[in-house]
Amino acid sequence: MIRQARRTIDLRLMLIGFGGLLLTSGLAQDTSFHWPGNARAAVALTYDDGIDVHLDHAVPDLEAAGFRGTFYVPANSQSLRSRMEEWRQIARRGHELGNHTLIHPCLRKVPGRERTFVTPERDLDRYTIARMKSELDLTNTLLFAVDGQPARTFAYPCGDETIGGESYVGAIRPLFPAARAYSSTEFADPRTVDLYRVPSWNVAGLPAEEMIAWVEKAVAARALAVITFHGVGGGHGLNVDRKEHQKLLAWLNGNRDRIWTAGFLTAARHIAGERKRLGLAP
């Protein structure tokens, strides 16, 4: 009887151990990156320069489709100054306010820029990295006063990532959980992308069909597609027709089962969480 009891206990222990091995094996095999809702890809909708048409056109279009976007607002935005309560309200409704520097400095030496807004005082080559960090920190404080959010992402003005020939990407890492680069048709592989140099595509002047075709390629790659808008139905020299903007949003709304659409900070946080789960580099 004692032997029979021991055999029963041993068998139970073996079964428990076998079950544990199966569970561990199953977890070990789950090495794929997952987007929320079993989507095949993700899209982040971003809007640069903090201008009135973002409040007047972009936000209503986004909310009509049930989406939220990321708005990169420089501290010297005239719209932020004159319509601050409206910016505060859209943040309360789930839109993200991102840091776009204090005065939007860029490299003046790029051909053609010397005749634009890139005045000598906005020339990045007259900056130091220490000055840039200080101005970014100040802008974070201002935006915190607007939306009360302790964390936000950054977008490099004009896509410029150097000051005096030296990259300042590394210097901003302590200030933000992620940063958006600019003017590239690349997708972001969520397993390997540098979260401080996430590519985005400036779609100024493009029809919705071209944007949709690009997103479909991201779906095939199971990637993150980041789209950069400036003007929507006017308001900026880099402009997308409002009807084309609405067409894109309607298409994304109709493809929620395949494509997860979110703000850039939300997408970056999801990527960071999945990398941690998978034991990948942050």
C-alpha cells in the first residue's frame, strides 16, 4: 500500500513537471513581436509646428474617425499662445503634445533655407549641444504646464540631428522616451529600430492613395509606419489637402483589424514593452 501511494505521488510529480515543461516551452516559443489587438502593423499620425489648422482641421478629422494624434509644438507657437486652452483640451481628450524645441532651429547652410524662417538666430550651427538640451528641458516644462503629462516624445526640427557637425541624438536620450526623425520612406522594424531615430514620412502634397499604398507595405513588413503632416487643408507651406487627410483616416478606420493606429508616444511605449517581454535591447 505504501509502495502504491509512493508510485501515485511520483506519477503526480512527473505530470506536474511535464506540465511545467510544456508551459515553459510554450512561453519560450512566443518570440514574435505583437501589436495590440493582433494587428499586423501600426501607424502613428504626427503633426508638426503647432498651427491653427491642427485644431481646426486635423483634430476634428481624427476624432471623427476615432483616432488620436501626436502634435509637435514649438514653445514659440503663435497658436499655442493664442489658443492655449484649446490645446489643453485636446490633450485631455487623449491627443499627445510633443516637444518640437523652443524656437524650431534648423541648419541654415542647407541650400534654400537662408531665405526661409531659418534666420541666423535659428541656425543650429550657432547652437551648442548644452544649449539645445537646456531649451528642450524648458519646452518640456512649458508643455507640462499645458497638459500635465510628465513624459512626451521629441521631433527633430527639419530632421536635422547635428549641431556644429556633431550628433545630438545621444544628448536627448535622458529627456524623452523616444524621438521621431523625418523625411524618410523607411518603416520602423519594432524589434530593432533606434527609438530615438524612428523614421517618418513627410507626406506633403500627396494623395491618400499613395499614403495608403505605403501603409500596405508596412503591413506586409509588420512594421511601424510614422506619418508626418504639417498643414492640413492649408495653414502651412507643407500642406496636405484636407479631403486626402480624411480619406486616409477613413481607410485606417476601416482596417482596424489589421492596423493599430495610435499616437507616437503610445506606439513607442508599446514597442519598449514588447522588447522587454522578448528580452530584446531597449
